[in-house]
Amino acid sequence: MLGIIRGIRLMTVRMSYGKYSFAYNELYKKLKSQIHTEQTPFTKCIKNLPQYNVNELLKKDPSYKNYKTNKNISFGSIPFLESFDSLKNKSGRQFCYNIFKFNLSEWKVLGYKEKKFDTNMKTLYYFINDKFFFGEYVFSDVQGLDVSAIANALLKKYNVENFKNEDRFYISDNSNNEIGFINNGITMTIKYLCRNDSDINSEIDFVVNQGKGISIEESDIFDML
């Protein structure tokens, strides 16, 4: 009987708020943890908090080269500030998903898995209040990957001149959007960050500097369910 009640409660919240909502995902985790089973309705894209990944571009490693480009930076063919629903509907079947709540905003991470350069790659899209602001290409194993060829192609695409063979660098455009090419010898990540939207910038700065993700116990949503 208790299982039926849990199921009805979960279905009601999903119908009311949607399966990608904070309310549904947090209730799912809470109910599933009570019966010691898998605690999220989706495979997680990231295990840490999302601001840690963004912070790698905000607090740059001084040993990395910094390049400027006269071209506008974009994450492949996806423009910054694209809506969550629009991107989700045209990008195929997602592989993973996270949702976090900070202050009055929601951060979402939507991920896809594909094969690139004969190796596995994850493509991750990050959203603040359903606006796309940060993307990552994540290669979990660089063995057999021609890192220099990928780096050189990226630098050429953005008209960077006089570069040497690099495997760690940053590129910024005239709108302060940024790319970080980060290779630690085991994994490689190419990060793209939007910095030309004042609302997004304010939220990023708040969360990175002092914000914390809300936990199940802190969420007022469960007081009304």
C-alpha cells in the first residue's frame, strides 16, 4: 500500500511539474532512498556541483596560453542562450541529466554520448533558468587521441595565429565568451562559456563565489507534498 501511495505521489508531481523539474527529481531521490534503490530518475552527467566545472574558466591557470579571436565563440552549431526545451527537442535522446537549485535559480546539465575521433566523448550542455550558457566536450581517455591535431584545428577555426603545438590554452572573443582546452594527460575537456549576458553573469558569479546547492532537507517543496 505504501508503495502505491509513493507511486501516486511521484506521478502527480511529474504530471504537474514535468520529469526534468527540480520538484520531481528531488522527490524521486527522496522516495527511492527510503527503499534503498537507485536514487535518481536519470543517469548523472556530473558527480560534483556544476560551478566547479565552470570555475575552471573563471579562475584561469596562469601557465596556460591566452589567445584572442575576432570570431564569435559558439558551442558547435548551438548558440549560447538557446532554451532548454529547444535544445532537448532537437538533440536526440539524452544520455544523462542533473538538476540543482541555487538561491532562486535552477541549473540543469543535459548530456549526450557519442563516438568522435574513434573514442568515446560526452557532450554536456549546462543551463541557468533554462538558458544554455556553458558546454563541454569530455574525453575520458586520451590514449590514442591526437590531442595536438584537435587543438590545432580549434585554434585555426578561431583565426588564432602564431601558436605552437598546444594542449592547454584559453581563447576569448570580443564579447568575453571563452573556450578552455584542458588536457591533463588522462582526460581532455574543451569548455565553452557564455559571458555576454548580464543575468547569467550575475548568477554565475553569485553561485561560484558563495552559492551552495540546495539539499532535499532544505527544499520547501516537500513541506507542501
